Amino acid sequence: MDDRLEVESYRDADFSEVNDGVARRALLLAGPRGRAIDLGTGPAEIPVLLCRRAPLWRVLAVDASRNMLREAARRVAQEGLGQRIRLLLGDAKKLRRLPGGFDLVLSNSLLHHLQDPIPFWREVGRLAGLARRGGKRGMVMVQDLARPADRASARRLVRLHSQGAAPLLKELFYRSLLAAFTPREVRAQLQAAGLGGLNVRRISDRHLVVYGRPVRRKAAQAAARPRRSKS
């Protein structure tokens, strides 16, 4: 998402309830201090919320969109969090040269943008495997939309959850719902990526969450990589 109108529409939308829930669940999972990486950070709302709630966290916020990172830089500066939130332009599927390790690998609403999610999950596992504390792997918390049963259900969710939103944002929400995965598909993705130890749970009428401490297991054959089933 690098189109200026889309970026501005996303920036101006009110995702505060969802984002606050992500930050709260992340802290419950990973504890009061550490180093996190946020993949697909957008305007960095979740890193800001995380650092507000927990003064001992530091976050590397990654996005592939220069326009999104410009919005993130403004937000981080406004909050005075430049010493604790660092921004990085990068592809969440291949961040191969990052130094150090992460106690928490975090992502919100990135998964449904990926045509092939397997490289993303492999990178999540790699980043979590670089954790510093006691040699343990870091924790993972990935939240995303969950695809509804059909297009009519997607339209109902748009009407329910985007009242008063701009038409462009409503259309983006609808398209995102249709592009999202089901919990069953996400479990198959994790198996194909060779990641165990992660739980997949639906947490609302439109969201799922993947969480836990990953363990490496033998990946399935590449031919078994799951794709989206048709709605």
C-alpha cells in the first residue's frame, strides 16, 4: 500500500480499538520489556501504543512503503519516541541482514496482502529464532483479517464496522476481507513453512491471531503450499 490516497485514507481512519487490542495482547504474551520488530507497521500506530504502555520496550518498525514510513516518522516524532522506535524500509519476507535478536515478532494486517505467505512465515520464524534472552526464541503475535464465508458476508462486515468511513476506505476493507485467509489456511501455511508451536485462533467476527513461541519442524513439500480457496 504505497498509493498516496490509500495511505492517507488508512492514516485518517480510526483503528484505535483494534490497534490497542493488538498492543495489549502483545504485552500479555511477551512481558513488560524487550525488543520487538513490527512487520508491515504502516503509520506505526501499534509501536507507539506498545511503547506508551510499556516504557521498557523498543521497536524496529518495518514497512515496504515509503509513503507509509513518512507517516510513521511524523507520528513517532509527535510522540517523542524517536529513541525507542526505529523505522526501516524493507520487505518483511526477506530481512536477511538485521543485527541482533527480537523478543517479539509482531505484525498486524499484513498477511492478507501477500500472494504467497510462506516466505513471510519463514522469515517470522527466523527473526524469532534470533532472540537474546536466555537463548530462547522470541514470541510471535500476528493478527490479521479472517476471510468471511462469502461476498455477502463481507459486505455486511463492511457496513457494520466502517460506518462513516470514506468510500475508498470501505472499498479497501471489502477487498482486504476477500483477500484474507481462514484459520485453517493459516495453519496449513505454518505447516508448509516448517513452523510449529504457534496457535491460530479466531478472535472476532473479522480477525484471527497467530501467537506463541515457534519451534522449527520439517517443512512440507513446496507443492503442498496452500493457496486461497475461492470465496
